[in-house]
Amino acid sequence: MINNDLRIKIVEMVKRSGEGHIPSSFSIVDILNFLYGNILKIDSQNPKWDERDYFILSKGHGCGAFYAVLHKYNFLSDKDIMDYSTKDGILGGHPDMKIVPGAEASTGSLGHGFPTSIGIALGLKIKKKSNRVFALLGDGECHEGTIWESAQVARNLNLGNLCAIIDWNGSASQLMPVDDLPAKWKAFGWNVMVIDGHSEVDLKLAFDGIEAKVDGIPTVIIAKTIKGKGVSFIEGHGKWHHKIPDDKEMKLILEELST
């Protein structure tokens, strides 16, 4: 499977520190790796580069994947990863924009990162700058009122420089089984694409299909994913949401990810 090296890095971070959300990180890591490897205009040696594209992880508890990808693309050092969720490290259970290179917002309270991305996109539009803004949301936080207020604002302000990506891993369906996300976003006037969030082919087609404009219709990519993707006994929903593997489980996880 693609990106199993990143999945191994994530689970090792969580096991070592005793903190983290493995399933949520596994569901988004393929999306993040594709974004950073192929789409975003960024400079790891100058994270605040004025011409950069902006990425905001609205579902901040999936930061294990975010950190693994930032490390792969040289924003973070080996030491940063080793010190994840320790008193000596800069990487916590949610990203902190003040100390994490490449983090554009401090996120974790679900529903807050996306409105921040609206503000950034509007500021860039006012300044007539061509930088793009990407925000990754969980399907659960799409039940927050702030998400839909923000979606309405973005469409009415024609923030064509904004792309939302939804990690549609089914978490929300445990409590809200009737939820047509594509229809909702279409009703708010956005350009909507539905893809397999674990397919590089689908990801490429989706991102290549975005016509980013300072004045245009914003785009949402609704990515169907599997929570815990890559490890059979973690995939799905239940006890693994915030579970730390014991030594036996860790061995089994590494065996599956190494085959």
C-alpha cells in the first residue's frame, strides 16, 4: 500500500509517546502526502514564504499524519518526531502554529480551522494575491454550525482561491447515519468532487481539476476514506479511536504495514 512508511512513522510516534489518534491519522495520510508532494507551493526552509500556498488541518486530532508528512518534506527534524508529545518537544496532540514550522493555525477544537481558512482566503483576495488555501476537515466536524456559516460566506464572497477537503471516513455516521455530504455542499453553491481518498489517481484528477481564482467558486473535494486504513484490526470505528497499542498489537501492526 502507498505511504505505509508514513503509517509506520505515525504508529511509532503514538506508541513511543502514549498519545495520538492512529485511525484518524491513517485515513488522511494519503491525502496529505499527495498535497505536499504534488500540489502545494511551499518552501520548507522558509515556511512563512510570502508566495506559499496555505494548508490548514481543521481536524487537528489527525496531526500524527500531518507531522509525519511535514517531516518527510523537511519542515520537521528527526528530533522533533522523536520528541512528539513530550515536555521537551514542539509537537503536541494538536498542532500549535506558534512553534510548529508549517502549521498555519492552531487547531483541535472541531469546526474552528475551516473558518480560519476563510479569513486567510479573504485576506489574500483583498490583497489580490494568487496564493491558494487548502483546508482538510473531518466529516464529524461538518455537523458544526460554523462549517456551514463559513461555507456560505466563502461562496458569497466568491473565494475561488479556497479548496476544502473532507475526510469522509464515516465517523459521523455512527450518530448521524443520514448525511448526504455532496448534496449539502452543492446546496451551498460549491464545486463538488467525490473521490477515493486513498487513490493517487483520484487525488491527481481532483486537484488537477481545480481552477483556482481570486474571484470564483470555491471547491470541495469529498474524499471517501477508511478510518484506520492499512491495518485490518484498526480499520473502522470503535475502541481504536484514541487507543495506544500494547507490545503485541504493535508487532501485529508493523507486520501488516510491512507486507
